[in-house]
Amino acid sequence: MNKVIRCKNTNNKKIIGLLISQVICGVMPVVLLAAFVLLQMYENKIIALVAIALIFLCNVGYMLLARRYNVLNSGRRGEKLLYKTVRHLSGNNIIFCNLPVRYKRGRSELDMLIISHKGLIIVEVKNHSGTIQGSWKADKWEQRKYYRGGKNTSQQMDNPIKQMRRQRDIVKSILNAAGEDVWIDTVLYFSSSNAKLKLNLRENDYVCLGSKELLHFLERYDRDVVVSRVQMEKYARILNEARANI
């Protein structure tokens, strides 16, 4: 049976805060408009301009908050799907969810770290949809969405391959500082069924599209090494102690 260690997800508070802020920004224009009419603010030009400016700023704020909320909430949905998928993984693995890591100036949060008898694997989940284009060496990737009527949108995202490389270096540094030299692999998991990948990757850049592909990769993962249960527990203890000091 897998041992799951669920760490505190720092985005949960941000999502709740953004949701509350959206409600406030959504209600305020209605309140201001009602006061504008009932209190006859329109009779004083300065007060009227201030009220109109506040209504405008609330609407702009609502749109900006909604955009940020959608990004974080989409990521949280991807993390939930990742956890739901990996629960079906066979074996006696130690699984960290939302593991914060820090070594000197390097700091990150891993969506998932799997410690198994076959080795250590960092899993980074992206819940992006549309066509994802990019190269392993580029700083940015492009996400393009196509809609009916020929409309399409494009936005950039940080290269997740480089992100995982930084995460791997931090974890390796933590373990090396404790006297442990261990190989760590990474896998990028796109959880959305509406994603299409056009990526230029190296042979050891592992990318999975969909839950079935990820589970298949994890089940077949093998580096011709065997990590003992004692060693697995030791890795987990080192990372737990490092997490407690963040």
C-alpha cells in the first residue's frame, strides 16, 4: 500500500482570498450604482465622477482577479486529478503531494514526488488545454487555443522542463547535503484531455498526456536499480525534516 504525505497547499489560501475579493469587487459596483441613484450623487459633478471611477476600477479589478483565480483553480484541478491517478499506482511507494523544498537560495514546491523501489520521480502537472508548442531549451512555451469562427488566442508559459530541472537540483542538493547520492527523474503530466502537444524534447525529457499515459509510464518506470525500503524511508525522513525547516 502506498504511503501518501499530503503537505499544505499554499495556493488554497490564495484561491479563497481571490474568490472573496471577486465577490467584493462584483458587489461594490451594484452598491455604488444604487447609492449613485438613490442619493442623487449625479447632482454633484465631483462626487459623480468619483463614483463612476470607483465603479470602473471595481470592474477592472474583478476581471484581473477572475483571471488569476482561474489560473490557480485550474492548477488545483490538475493536482487533484494527478492525486486521483497516482492512487491507482501499484507497489509500496512513498508519495509526497505539494512538497515545499528549499536549499540555500533555491526554493520551489513539487506537485508530487514519488519515492519507489525503482527510484525517485518528480511529477509536475499542467492543466493547460489547446495546442502547446515549445522546445526543451526555450525559456517560454506557447499555448494556443482555437475557437469557432476562426478566432484563436495565444499566451506564453514558462518552460516546465526547466522548472522541473530546477526542482530536481534542489532535491538532489538536500539529499546530497545529508550524504545521499541518488538519481532523480522528472515527468511532465498534462492532465487536460483537450491538450495537443507539439514539443521538441530530448530522449530523457518525459512527458505524458492524460492519466492513462502517466500511470502506464509510472508502472513501467525502471532504472535497473533497487531502492530498499529502509533507504526509501531515509529519503522521506530527510525531505520531511527539510520541509519542517522552511
